[in-house]
Amino acid sequence: MRRIVLALAACSALLLAVAAPASAITNGTADGSDHPEVGALVSPTQYSDGTWTYCSGTLIAARVFLTAAHCADEGGPAIVTFSTHYQAGDRVYTGTFHVDPAYPGPSSAPHDVAVVVFDEAVSGITPARLPAAGALERLPKDQPITSVGYGANTVTSGKTGGHDYLYDDVRRETVGTVNTVTTAWLKASMNPSLGNGGTCFGDSGGPNFLGTTNIVAATTITGDSVCRATNVDYRMDGAAARAFLGAFVTLP
């Protein structure tokens, strides 16, 4: 249940803007070694379905991991894996959460961004890049974005109503297309009937790369409850996100 709770926390300031939170890759494929800079936050205790990961994120400097503020665990240190398919015993990195102090903000300025500063530098993985200030202002409506994360990969109808979200701790990737860019948000189609994929529960904090680049245009925050319509992501080129991130990394 903690994955759902975390994702719903992200939605607290967005109820008027979107239907429900998102966090997992749908209509995608196993990422393999395509995006080694993308990792997952690992729970200290295993979930009832046998899985461990609950949010996603991106290495943006040797000791800095970008994720969402609503993923921050106040109960202890952050635990992060970069395994393509996490299993207990795999290499993990520990660190400290730092959350944008203005979170949670209104839907027009959510401040839903955080970093984990690792106790030791990550070696052997090239960090992703952040966009320049205002870089997304003139994105064409059909611009492809590549979403990556460890979230739910399948949504099924529940036996007693509602929906079940299926996880397997595998890093996945998919491609959607931009619908709308607002001051704070990048919104993309993840409608499978149009050939698009997107995010779901568990992908929160994960990257949405600009096309096939390693530039993190925006981080996954929310979407529709069955993960089939719209991927709603927080822009990393905006003044608020940059003001926070500038304290931890050198900005372009």
C-alpha cells in the first residue's frame, strides 16, 4: 500500500488539475542497459507482493540522485539501487533526502522535487543532464519523451472492485508524446491506442528524457488512475526547480 500512499501524496496539490497520481511504466519494454543512470528507491522492508522498490529517480551528479519530494521517507536514510532488476542483496547506495522547502506548493508551482545526497560517490555510471533554463518553452506538441522507471507495468481489474497494480522491480522504458507545456508541467499522451506509453504508480520521481537524449526534461509526478491517458511531469527547466537544484549541482 505504501506505493499508493506515496503517489497520492503527490496529488494533494493537484486535485483540481489532474484525476489521480502516477508512478509506473506502461506499454513499455525492459530498459536493460539503456539508462543505467536511472535508479529506484528501495524500501527497508519487503512488500507483500515480494517486491522492494517504491519510487524512481535519476543520477544527476556522482553523489546526487534526483527524485520527487513526495517520495522522501522521513523515517530513515534513503536507499537507492541502479540494478536493472532489483533483488535483495544487490548493490545499493545510501544517502540523505533533501526536499524543496517550499513543497507542497499549489498546482501552478508544486515544488515536488527532492534529491538524495549519497554517502559515497557512484562510480561507473555517467550522470544524466538537466535542461537549460526555459528549454521546454517551445517544445512542439508531438515531441517524443522517453519515460523510465521501476513502477507498475500492468493494471488489472480488482476482484472486489477497483484496480490492481502489478510490480516486479524491473527498470522499464517507453515513449510518449507531448500534449501540453505549462509553467510548471509537461503533460504527455500515454494512450496505448495511439502507440504511446507512459508512467504509473512507482515511477514517481523518475525521468522523462527529451527524445533520445539523456536530458531530464521533467520528473514523473501524477496522471490518471489507470495509467492510460496522461503522464503529468514537473519541469526541470523552471525557475523554482532550478533554484532548488542549484544548491546541489552545477546547472547548465
